[in-house]
Amino acid sequence: MKYLFLLFLTSAYGLPILDQSAGSEHLIFVYPDHEDKSLFYATPTTIEIAKDPITNIPLFSYQEYKDHCSRIRFKKCYPRAIIRVLLKPKFEQLSLDKIRQNLLKITNDPVITALPFIASKINLEKSFKEIDHDLTFCNHRAAQVGAFQACVIHLNEAGVKLKRKYLTQAMSLMVHFDYTVRGVVTKIDDSFMVSQKSFGVGGSVGSSTLKYYPYLFKDSDGNNIKKL
């Protein structure tokens, strides 16, 4: 059962009432629409690696290369790696189902959609010394809900040694997804005033599911990395 529809709603179709919560469950908050009594907006709980909608393969690649190499004998080459990944906000379906059951008490056919963003940004944790932050493109303005958020990460020598293995586990490179929404707040006379509110959720560039796709990991010669 899917009750979450990724709609792109504007003020012409109503706005979320940001000072009224219609329900919460496991860090999901749901806000009612200021015009449609059966429409509600949910916040995402995390950000995750997106998958191809047809093949269901993670939209992720890990490519190693060598830097500062020379044909001079004994010149050391330093391993590097580029991670290219598309991320997307995730909504916890079980929590949404519970909230929807509670909403049935106040409306016959509640519809829960994603809270529409007017601005969003991905922030990569700056404390990771295994990342070459000068080359990394991850801290940027992101797109609207339902769209993928692009991230290109460059790993230095220490990052190659450490992250090659741990990218196939749940917690690897932490990112933060910040977004702003436009809605309304209730005035004293019960009318509405347009307002904005900012939210943020954390996530990870890495997943235990990546271990099932070893061909997404290439060494500096373009071969699949067999031992992760």
C-alpha cells in the first residue's frame, strides 16, 4: 500500500499549515493543507542512495585512479578515488501508515504527500579527513522533492584505504540534507499568513546493499574490485 504521492504543489493548490501537526511517528511530521481537509504533507526521515526506477540498481559508482605518478623509476603513485552518487529523501512508509490510520478519525480519505521544498542543500560532513574537500562537489543547492541530488566525492589516499570497505556498510560518509518549505501559520483571528520553515535530516553515502553490486566498484585499471 502506497499512500505517499510525490506531488509538486504550489500555493494555487493550498499550502501546509506549519504551526499545526496532524501527526508524528519516528521523526516524521505531517502538516495539514490550509484548504483541502483531506490533504496532508509529510517530512522525510533521512536521505539515501537513489536507485534506477527500472533496474533497481543503486545510482552509485566508485572509481579509483592514481595521482602524482611519473615514469621516473621508484616514483610513488598515490591512490585516489571518485565517488559519484545520486541521493534522494526517504519517507518511512510504516510510520506513514500509522499516521494515516489516525487521520481516518478526522477525514474519510486522507492523502499524504511529500512536503514540497522551495530550496534545499546537501552538506557533506567537513570533519572527514579522508576526503579531498577542494575537489568534492556535494555542498550545493539541491532540487525539488522527488528529484535526485547529485554528489561527487574525491577520496585521498587515506580515504581509499578506509572507505573502500566501509562503503558497503550502513554508516560510511555522513551527509546532511537541509531544506526550506513555504506554508502558512495561523493568526489570532484564525486567518492564515504566509511563512517559511527550515528542516534537516541526516543520511549516509554508503549502504549495505552496495555489497550486492561489486561491479559498481572499479580499481585504477578499470577492473572490478573483488575484495571489498
